[in-house]
Amino acid sequence: MPASEAVVDCAVYRDGHRLRGRYSHAAALDEVREHGTGFAWVGLHEPDENQMAVIAETYGLHELTVEDAVHAHQRPKLERYDDLLFMVLRTVKYVEHDLREPSEIVETGEIMIFMGPDFVVTVRHGDHTQLAGVRRRLEADPDQLEFGPSAVLHAIADHVVDTYLNVTTELERDVDEMEEEVFTPGGDVPIDAIYQLKREIVELRRSVTPLAVPLQSLARGAAGSIPKEVRRYLRDVSDHHATVSERITEFDEALSALVDTAIAKIAMRQNTDMRKISAWVAIAAVPTMVAGIYGMNFDNMPELHWTYGYPFIGGIVAVICAGLFFTFRRNHWL
């Protein structure tokens, strides 16, 4: 398929404003370089190898970054190739679910950003990674757009980290619900649900935590070509990211504690059940023992030929069993 099939939006920005008209990916770059001002922003969604190769040839993208953009499944990272910055961000989305049913809780995707001196190419993987809202907000803020391609990079990073905050807020409610379930007296212990939630927290941590180093590098200006004003905004994004990482660590620790608590609660319940079983076995052992003795068929046995021997022995057995029952009941074994 032609490269245009993968292009979601393509625009040229000059002096903080979007130029009128529709542009192809090649025409947008020609427009920018012909006038020597502004920048082009091309948005792609899940391009195949041929489509990405066409874009790469037009914009001079490095072949290693192109391979990453097509196949995805990359860790968050920041790489520099001469005057080109390549950044990978993992996106996340909270999925409504029933905690007691096996299901996906956190859906992940990816956004790759190619930033050059006069262009930005974004490649999205996943159905929840739309950047239309980010583009609209930037277009409504010409002062921010005047900073050029770095303003787009900041806006996307800020948007992604904001979604991290939203997802952790939703997960916090799930963790609170798990705590209530576990610590409710007599309630069911949802240990499978805890493990499922913990697995999703691990997946979230893998998506979020590696982004810390790229954000810090951008905020310090280590990547170069980022205006000082944009670096200030990136420091704010980095601070928000640190907050998210702390929340994820807290969730992981809380769920680990819940697993230990749930296992202890199950062990306590099993111990209680074993005490009940042992108590009933002790009570049943009395008539079993007496019946075993009198079932040996000896001629000379106590009260064997006495008329009231059977009721007498039965009464003794009943009294012993009743005594055992009330003793165990008093000690909370039954």
C-alpha cells in the first residue's frame, strides 16, 4: 500500500500556526525547506515496512530507527543520530474489568517520535494512542508551537505521562478494593485476583519506569537542540513521571503485602478447619473404640451377659462423646 495510507495527519506549521491546505509527507517537507522556516509534522499509524521506507527516504531517517518503528515492542528510550532524535514512549490505557474474572487491566501501545531540525514524524502502535487531541491543543497555543519540533516532543511526552497518572488513579481504586476484600472478616480471599492485579502492575512498571532516563536527559539538555524554555516544561513532565513511578512502587509493595496477608488468612482458615476435623475425629473415636472392643467376640467380657449391659455401655459412650463435644466447643474448636 502507498505511504499515504498510513498517514493520519500531515501539516506544516510556521510562526506558531498551521498553514492552510492539505500536504503529502513529501510536499510538507518541500514547503518547509523552500521557505526556510517552520516545520512539518507527519503522523503515522502502524505503517508497514514499505510505507515506513518511503517516509524514511524522504526525511532521512536512520535505518535502525525505521526497523524499530515498524516492528515496535521497544523499551522507552532516547537515541541521537547526528541531528535526528529518536524517542520511544510506551502508552497505557486502563481497561474496565471485573477483578474476579481473568482479564486485561492495562492495555499497552507505543509512540515513536523522530525529531529533526525542521520536522517531526510520529509513529503510533495501538488503538488508544491517538494524538489528535495533542495536535489540537498545540494548534490552539501558537506561542508553544513557535518553539518548533521540540514543542511537539514535549506535548506528546506530557500527554503520555498524564495518561500514566490517570491509569494509576484507576489502579489505586482496584488496590483499595483488594485491601477491603482481604481484610473483611469472613470474606472470601481473592488471591487469584491479587496475582492478576500484581501482574498488571508489573506490566505497567515495565512501560513507565524506563522512561525516566530519557526524560531526564531531555530536561538537562543532554540531547541537544532543545530550547531552554521547552526544557523547563520537560522538567515538569519528568517530575510527574517520578510521581507515577513512586505510585507504582507503592502499589507493588501493597499487593505483595496483600498476598502475604491472604496466604496467612488461608493458612489460618485451614488450621481452623483442621481443628474441627480433629475434634470430630476424637469424638468419633470413642464409640469406634468401644465397638471394636466388643466386636472381638470373647466369652468373658464385662457386662456381656447383663440385661442392661448394652444400654449401660451406650450411655457411657454418649456421656464421653458429649463431654468431648462441650470441651471442644468451649475451646473454640467446634
